[in-house]
Amino acid sequence: MNRFSWFDATSIKEAFEQVTATVSEHIQPKGPKDAAVFKTGGVDLLDLVKEGLANPSRIVNIRNIPGLDEKSFDKKSGLRLGANVTLAEMAEDPVIRENYLALHLAVNHAATPQLRNMSTLGGNLAQRTRCWYFRSLDHECFRKGTGTCFAQDGENEFHAIMRNEDCASVHASSVATALMAFNATVEITNSKGEQKTVTMEEFFIHPSDDSRYECILKSDELITAVIVPPVSSGTKSAYIKQGARESYDWAIADVAVVAEMSGSTCKKVEIVLGAAAPIPFKSMEAIGQLKGKTINDTTAGNAARAAMEKATPLTKNGYKVDVFNAIIKRAILQLV
């Protein structure tokens, strides 16, 4: 581990005056080596440093910037979560539990209690993939700007089964799966103080579009909040995560379902899969099978099978198709 300096930013303006690159820019083969990067919770950054992928010259701590750790809720405008709100704070929040059950469940199944105390919402969304080829110094993989995805013919049992033609990594955030199902948006502030709000689909970048980055953040941009729209009184949601072990583990597969219900009839629905593709994956095929229909064993099964119609499993992860079939059906049936 190289020596680095530490800077505690007390404002967004001060933070931008210090930072010179995003972590993603810094770890590229031709990226800036003498870089100052942001740190929130620091869980992923510390891992990248220990793995030898990141060697910043300065770490700019934004954890203590006033206002970024605030939460608010209004029935008309919805839920606003500052980027520095921890996963532990979200897990314990009664408003999230009562109004956004799938998000509550996703957060409570993320990592361990100790890591949830450290991890921030912004850092969780901006973290890098946990693909072991990406995390290896010995593999200059597709995610690092080369043309090779070693997982295609390698050890790929935990890798993507959807949209995996160029890169088979999966996004590490289960929280993002639930947020996308609730149609959450990400508020981004730049170094000029200008703000923009993007959908979760716009925030994440598929490696086929740009293999170097997993989200749209640039070095002069910072997540300041996530906004979750209000839900109607008839909205129900469910979340299921399947890991290799019952204890803390990365998801093999997870699914979030958010539906506006009228009795057992599904008026509107969002179905998002995690650990299925390099980005959180909204299944339009499954949505089409449920919208306007009565939810029962048959329609739930049809939606699950539709979600997997375009799956392209690799040599060692075909079992994930069956796992997704099972948990998608179970999650849908939990709505009634």
C-alpha cells in the first residue's frame, strides 16, 4: 500500500477543490496515477487499495459534509436520502419499512451489520464490480479497457446470465435493485454547483457502451441524494435475495418487485433483477406478463419464465436460470 495524504472536506465546494479523478478513472491502465479521489464509507475504496488496483496520492473524505446525511419524507414528494446516509440508518428507518418494503428488505440483506454501519448509500451505488478477474492484478480484463473478458470461458459460476456478450461481471449493489424497482432517481451535483437528476437506468453504464465505468459520474460530479417517488396506498412490494450461504454473502440472484395492486389484480408493476447482468436489469418481458392481470400461481410462473427467455448462461452458471425462475415467482406471489 502506497502512502497517501488525507483531507477532511467540510463542504462540497471544498471537496471539489481537492479531488482530481474518480476511482474508476484512477484505476484505468492509462488513468492518472497521482490522483486525489473521493471517499464516503470507504469500504470499496479500501478493498481496491488493498488489492493493489488503486493507489491514490490523496483521499478526500466527504463523509462529514453537512447535509449529505439527511433524510426526509413527504407523502407528496416521496423519500429523499442524502448520499451519506448509511445502510444501517436506512435499515432501521420505520418510514422505509412501512412505505418501501422491498428497499427495507434489500438493505437488511446487504453485507453485515458492521459494514452497514460504514457503508453509505452513494458509495454503495458507485462501487465497482466484485468480479474476481477485475479484482486481480494479473488480469487486464474488459472492464479495465482491454478486449478480454476472462469470465466468458473461465470461472464464471457467479457471473451474468443476461446481456453478458462483452462482459460477464455483475453489479454488486443489491440496494440498487430495489431502488430501480421503485423508479428512484439520483441527484448529482457538479463542481459549479449545478444539479441534475437522472433515473437509475441512466445512472448505470453497461460495459458494452463503455467498459471503463459502471456509472456516469465524472471527477467534477458527486452524488448528493437519491429520491424515491411516493407510492400509492395500493402499492405492494417484495424483495428476495439468494446467496450461496445463509450468512453474509454476495447475491447469486436477487429480485425486487413493486406493483400497484387492486385486490389481486396488478395494475402497474416493475420487476428488477440483480446479479443477472452487468447492471441492475429491468425485465420488460416479465412486466408484460403481469400488467393488468390477476396474480396467481400461473401468471407468476409465466412472468418468471418470460424474464429468463433471453438468458444466455455461461459454462458454469446455468443453474442461475432456475434460481431466478424460483425467486421471481415467489416474490410476485408475495404481493397477494
